[in-house]
Amino acid sequence: MSEDDLLLAYLADKMAQCEKEDAVTYSYFLDSRQRVVAEQFCLNHNRNQFLLWGGYEDAERVVCFFLPWYLMSEDFYGQVETDSPFALLQVKPKGGVMLSHRDYLGALMGLGIKREMVGDILVFAEGANIIVFRKLLPYLETNYEKAGRASLVIREIPFSDIVMQRQQRETVQLTAASLRLDVLAAATFHLSRSMTTEAISRGQVFINGQLCQKPEKNLQPGDKIVVRGKGKAILKEIGGRTRKDKISVTIEKYL
């Protein structure tokens, strides 16, 4: 079975469990591509009572919640914000050491934690916010002691604090020949056009959380571009033409 076939079978089991027990069920954390598969699965099954949520608005990694017949997504949304199966960790390296996303994730993997059990890892100058399933919290509080070359201090914080510690962004000005996805993605992430086209064809590029395999698609202000393994950015503004007849654009890149 392919990776997508396994995911679809897993989602079908969770949906059937929800309907049998008349209770909320949910998946593991899904990446951007898996999120598209899950959303399409629900729509194909006329499943309107589901929610994709990763702990905060605009989360990249989300969990698919299946809701019983008596619970509307609008009602559950308020509940899951305050009473979810997630915990938010504030992780700070001792001695002011700067660590990367790879450092934090690698240390978790070294403890035997599967990637599907971990949501977004938001890295800041002084540390990181890490979203995990709450059932992992006791284990991590005892064992998540080091990442990279630094010892760690970790504690749980309320999700309301994540608003104050959102992922840092950088605003950059670019010029591009057109507003096509392949052109803007290449310029934004410093890739060649051939590398960008290959990433698009492999299903590694998303616009507003949706898989996009059309390199010729024109982007609009507000569109979020994600290239797996390279980063994410938002097209903020489209300006005028330069003397060389290129389009001036403002991009906000996630650091």
C-alpha cells in the first residue's frame, strides 16, 4: 500500500470509530500534504462534521478531529481551543545557545518520539514553542533535557501565550518576471526554476494549505506559499513594473 492508502485507511478507521461510539476521535499530527488528503477524504464522504486544528490559528501541522452527529464544528472549535489533547511546551536552551528547528526535532526523535506525535515547532531567538500530544508531557518533562550542544529548560505554558511568541518573519522586496507560482517560489526561496518545477511536480508545494501542482498558477496578495523543506512565505503586496519590466512584490518570509 502507498503512504496515502495507509493514511486513508487510518482515517476511515477513525471516522468509523466516531460513528460507532458517538464520540470525538482524532488522528495523529498531519503535515501539509496529509492535511489535503484528510480534508478531501472528509469531503468525499460527505463528512461535514470534522475539524482540522493544530493548537493555534495558522498552524502548519494539524490533527483531523471527527465529530459525532450531535456536535457541530462551530461549537467544538471553542471547546478544542481551551480543552484539547495538545500541550504547549516552552523550551529554552541554557547559556543563551542558539538552536535550530532541526536541533529541537532531532532531540525529540532521539528519545523515540515519532514525528506524528509532534505538531509545530516555533523557533525563536531565546528558545522554541513545541506542540505535542498531552500524553507525552510527563515523559518529556523528565527526559527532554538536551538538544544539539545545549541543556534544556522546559515547562508547559498556556496556548494563549503563543500569540505573544509567534514565529518571526522577515519582509523582503523582490522583482519577478511574473506572478506565476514557479517564478515567485524560485525567487522567494532562492531556488532554480528547474528545482522549483520539480518540487511542484512532486507534490511538495502548497498554496493556502492546498496542494498545487500547477506551476503556471498566478498568485494573489495574501496567498501563503509553502515549499516542503525550504520554508513558507506570504505574498503581501504587488507593486508596479520596474524599468526592466519586472513586477515588484513584497514577500513576508517565516524565519
